[in-house]
Amino acid sequence: KKKGEERKRRKKEMESEEADSVQVQATRPRRVPRTPVTAIVLKKRVRKPKNNEDSHQSTFSKVESHKATVEDKHAQWKTLLPVLYDSFANHTLVWPSLSCRWGPKLEQAASKTQRLYLSEQTNGSVPNTLVVANCEAVNRQLNEEAYSPLVKKFKTIIHPGEINRIRELPQNSKIVATHTDSPDVLIWDTETQPDRHAVFGAPHSRPDLLLTGHQDNAEFALAMCSTEPFVLSGGKDKSVVLWSIQDHITMAGTDSKSPGSSFKQTGASNNKISGPSVGPRGVYHGHENTVEDVAFCPSSAQEFCSVGDDSCLMLWDARNGTGPTMKVEKAHDADLHSVDWNPHDNNLILTGSADDTVRVFDRRNLTANGVGSPVYTFEGHKAAVLCVQWSPDKSSVFGSSAEDGLLNIWDYDRVGKKFERAPKSPAGLLFQHAGHRDKVVDFHWNVLDPWTIVSVSDNCESSGGGGTLQIWQMSDLIYRPEDEVFTELEKFKSHVFTCTSKP
């Protein structure tokens, strides 16, 4: 009875809150509630348009045609917030971010705190920055087991150019790599970098390490290895480049007479960046167009994969020369934007494309002559898929975000199974996050907090600029085994019937 009354009270509190500054508490007292994110300023940027103007116009038209659908889904989503989420936090940002990543947890006796990395994509009135934030778990007085994440900016690093992608080093997640409009990869020690005040004309921060080897800009394709301190990158030069920073991690923050690197910035003169630099361990050729994304095999620092604007998926082995060991021609019907390798099953590779679909490939089904059929093609997005990532919590679950403003959570174990409660849902769809009103450019599962996701959107289409940052965790009633869920719901049957009977 007490739990039922507590549910009713919390439901009324949540329904009275404004959508743009939402605080969603758990519908069950034992879950962890979240509060709104404090302001962290960021800007607008989308994946750069390809040279084909007709293709760009077609993509723009598709996004416009689904604008009304996104607004409808968002309005419907707002009414379901207390039911769908165990926690949710939202904030509208001044500048959007193209990349968001979880960092390490901090050992503090007073509170539970985790780093969060974000980028600020500005219009030039202030510098572009790499933001190091603290996501602090603050205990609530009414329930000591419940907490809310308070996100505070901890440090600002003035970045030489817009940040297109951020990746953390798994062996030491205070070390991050960034991609900007440059051939080089920048390595930063976020703990030793000084905190900077981002004002117009301020000189940029000095990278701790520069990874050189690309012959043209490398903007999006970036990955860190889970087994060795290796970095992988792809770029407009159609190549995949591999580095090892094993011998240079201790050099972070030290002086060096190594050559610098030039960065082209809009509205500013070229800046010469001084600092230690590292040449590549290998440069790999096989793509016929820009390499858009790369990923390491979770169990090997020598095996990796890549996708690009040539619609190809390629597998590589650094021990077997500089050519691909496997090449899947026409992996999708358009450019491939994203790829991820399953951390639980080394045979499964996930891809996302401008053809609006997500595909899962099994490398055991691929042949040397470039033939390969996906395990399944997931069709649920209405615009280009920008980011895909496997869940660290369940081997068959993955997420995909797209220009249609949706972040879908899929479970390929559900493909082929009939679910009477959602007969019209795309096959395999487990959950649909419709909290963003514009293209969801990036998201990241939190490996240290199960089933928790941070996601960012670029609001240039919906509001003319700015962005949205959201941290959320779907209700565990959605992904837990059905028998457990039904057993729990039976305890609150009368309360559920009371709620559903209301208009």
C-alpha cells in the first residue's frame, strides 16, 4: 500500500514539470532518480555534406518531411516520461556538441562522481572547447538510496578547431583523443591540462601528443583499442591509420622539440601547434572514398574494421600486410556513417548508413570475393543513421541514433518473435527514445552504470541552433526477463489499473 501511494505521489510531481527542464524520478522507490543537467554551453554542427549537392538536398528534404512526425513523437513521449524511464535529465544547450563520452569514476568519499567529456561547437565568437564535466551523484534527503546526477563543468580545454569526435583510452580514460578538421589526431591528458577561460582571441590549449600520418583531413573515424593503448583513425585520404602510444603516455604534459601541426580554422589564421608527435605504426589502403568510421576487434589490437562513403565494410589484420583481409562491397545502399564491433561476440559487427538502416554482419558469413549478407537489416529510422553502438550490458542489444531525432534501442534476439502488445513496431525494436527534437548526432552507453546513456542532438533544424544534452535510463521493466516483470507488476496490479483507467 505504501509503495502504491508513493507511486501516485511521484507520478503527480513528474506530470507537473515542464518538458524543457525535466526531472524524472523513478516510478519505483528503489530506482535512482535524476535531476536536470546544469548549463554546459555547446553549438551546432552536423556531419559535413558530401560534394554531391543533389544527395545533400535529398537528405535535407527527408529530414524536413519527417519534422512533424518528430514533434508528434516528442509530444507523445512527454506524456509517458514517468512510465518509460527510471531516470532522466535534460538541458537545452547554447552550443551543440558532436560528441559525448563517459570518463572515469572518481574516488571520493563524500559522493559518487564520474567524468563526462563534451565538445563545444561555437560560431567563432568564443573558442571551440573540449569540456571536462563532473556528473556527481547527490544523495536525496528523503531516500538515502536514491540520487540525482548534478553535472558541473570541471575544466575547459580550448581546442584548436571544432571537435568532431572524442574517444577515451580504455586503459586510462583520463587520456582522450579528438578529431578536428585536420590530418592529425590530438591526444589530451584531461587531468594535467590547465583549466582555460574561453574568451575571444584566447590561444588554444597545447595537445599532449600529436598523431601524424594522414595525408588529408581526418574528421570522424576514430577508435581506441580495449586491449592495448592503440589508436585507429580514418579520413579523406581514404586510408586507415594505426598508432601505438604505449611509449608516449608518460610524455603527456612534457615539453618537446618535435614538429608541430597546422590546423585550418574558419575565420582565423593557421595556428602552429607545438608538442611531441608520433608517426603511424601502419597505414592501410583499400577504400575508394572517405573513411567515416573505424572500430577495433574487442579481443585483438591487430584486428579492426572500417566503413566509408564507398558503401564498403572492410576488415583488416595488421599482421597481414596493408590491404584488407575482407571487403564487403555494397554493405549498404548508401554511405556508411558508423561501425561497432560486438564486445561480447567477436563475430558480430554493426553498421549504420545514410540509407536509414542498421545492419548486423557475421564475419563468419563473409567471403574473400567481397560477398556478404547481413544477419539482419533493422528498418525503423526515417533518416540517415549517424551513430551505432553495442550495449555493454547485453550481447544482443545495441543502439542507433539518426537525423530523424530518434535514438532506438534494438535487441536482435527479438527478431522473428511476435509481440502482441506492439504488433506495428519494427522487428527487434526494444525501446525508442524520442526526447530529442532534432538529429541525434552521438550517444554513449555508460559501462560503469548499467543501461545508462548520454546523448546529444544538434538543434539547427528545429530551433535554428543550439543543442540538447540528455542522460537517461530506460525502465528496467522493459529489458528485464518477462517472468520477473510480470511477478513485480502483479504486486501493483490494482494501482496500474487505477492509473490506466484515468482519461
